[in-house]
Amino acid sequence: MKEYYKIGEISKLYGIGTDSLRYYERLGILKPHRDSNGYRMYSIHNIHKLNILRELRTIGFSLEEIKDHLTDYDLEKTLRLFQQEIDTVEERIQELKQLKRKLSQRIDKISDLMKIPETTEEPVILQLPERYVVHLSDRSIRDKELDFVIKKLQAEHENRLYLIGNGDIGARIQFDYIEKGGYGNFCSVFSFVEEEDEYDEVIPAGKYLCATVRGSYRNLPAAWEQIFQKLQQGQVSADGDPMEIYAIDNHDTDQEDEYVTLLQVKVKD
């Protein structure tokens, strides 16, 4: 067995780019010496460390953790390192279980929404529970900005908000604006989260005048007009700004006829 190996030989043996080997050297994990021609030469000791590095990287350790471990380690430190990673894996398992549950719920929700006919139903009053939201903005937002604002909201909460298959993104419209027939201006954007998550606001439980619209967003002004006709009839009165919830939107499908939007206005008991 050779005592020293060139960087090209190590790169080929481990399937690691030479740039990565140089990076490990800059971090101080590997310390090859130079021969008389200035070439990097890797000793058996370097290969031993590289074996450990590859193993720990496969398990999931960061390069900083690996560097710290390889500086000075014994069995006790190795066992402690593995236990630390087991704890990290358990946390990830719980996160994946939660993601699986949310995705399963989303599949069920989309399946139910797909059964809604294309025609807009007559507005109805529904009793809705408390809902918890994170929100992004309280400034006026035009409809053409809405997609960008939603993406910004998701980026700020990327560990727990998903755009594809989310169905819990919504926007508020100022009451007096839409009451006068205006549409295309939103005063906030939000996403529903679970009660145990961090949230910015609680949307109160109560009775909501609701309509479900399937199809293009061009159908929404007419649906809002139906809702305000019912409000103007005096049967119920509004108790807050109207909300649109994009149950199925352009993050889920590029077919407009598959969109489903929920319109909701809290009403006084």
C-alpha cells in the first residue's frame, strides 16, 4: 500500500471533486502535505479522516460538527455525537409525520372541492370555528401583486407554509371598497395555521355569509355582488371585512376552470 496519494487519486477513489477536497483543507479537516513539486499528498491518516468525514456526512452531520469531532475524539465523544444525531433524527421524523398528516388532509380537501359544480351557489350562512393566521401586510395590495405577496409570506414562514396544495391562503378586502362595487384591492394577505403554531391573529368564531366559486377569478366580482345584495336586504349585517380564501389556485393547477375560491363575511348574530 502506498504511503501517500495525490489529490486526483483521492478524488477518483471517493468520487469527490478536487474542489471539495481543497475546501476540506481550508476548513482544517484534512491536512495534506506538499511534495517537492508543490503537489498535495494525502497520507493514510488523511484517508482515515476522510472515511470518518464521509460517514458522518452521510448520517447528517455538518462540516463544522465534523471538524470539531475530528479535532480530538474518543469513544465517549463519538457516542455523545451519535446520540445528538438520534435526537435530531427524531425531531425530523416528527416534522415529516406532521407534513404527511397535512398532505393527507389536503388530498381529502381537494377531493371534496373538486365535487363543487362550476356554477356559483347562493350565499349561505355557516357557523365557522376560530381560525389562526399569520399575515404579511396591512397596506393596500393590487390583485396583480397578490401572487408576489403570497410568495413573500411563504418565504417568511418557509418551515411551515407550503404553496402547492396549501389551500389556506387568503386575502381581506376593505368592506366599504367592495360594497361600492370595487374589486382588485386587498388590505391584507394571510395564511391559516394550526392553533399550536405561532400566529399573528385569531379570526373569531361565528356566523359567516359564505359563497363558493369555482372557475376563473373573473367570476368573483359577480359572486361578491350576490353577497352584498343579501346584506342589503337587511336579513343580516356585516361584522368585519370580507375575505377571499384561495382553496384551489394557480399554485395547484394552471386550469382556471379548476380554481375554487371561498368568499366569507362575518355577520352579526
